[in-house]
Amino acid sequence: MGEERFKDGKLSGEGEYADGERQGPWTFYFRNGRVKAQGVYEAGQLEGHWVWHREGGGQLQEGAFADGEQHGPWRRWHSNGNLLDEGSYAHGKKTGEWVTYDKDGNESKRTNHR
């Protein structure tokens, strides 16, 4: 198990390395010790499903990667926990319909991406 640390010595990330690159499951932390992000690396690139959290608690965003690019469904949340937006990426670019919501959870916008 490999570890990465902040300058003050607190744990900032932990996971495996292969050939000097991040490989397999990794977890990253805020300085306060809470989980910042979790996901998988493949040959040093983000791969598969990832989840990010807010420093004060609650989810920030989640989505998938393929070959280091955003690819597949994505969702982000407002700081109050309500959904901010959702849609899909194809090879790093927004695609299809994206729906945006206000902080109260009401739909505020629909956008179609090609």
C-alpha cells in the first residue's frame, strides 16, 4: 500500500502503485481526515466510477471515467445536499440532455449537448 502525505505529514492519499504510477483503488483525504475522493486508477489515469465529497461533509459529485476522460453518467450536488445537475459525458465532453436544478431541488434548465 502506497501513501501520499501533505507537507505537515497528514495522510492525503493511499492506494497502490505499479511501475511508479497510481494503480487500482485509491482514497484521498482532506487535511481534517475526511474522505475527499475515492476511485480507481488504471496505469496512472482515472478509470471507472469516482466519488468526491465536500470537506464539511456531503457529496460533491460522482461520475465515471474511461482512459482518464469523463465518460458516462455524472451528477453533482449543491452544498445543501440537493442535486445540482445530471447528465452524461462521452470521451470528456458533455453529451445528450443535462438537467440543472436550483438549491430547492426544482428543475431550472435543460440543455442538449451534441
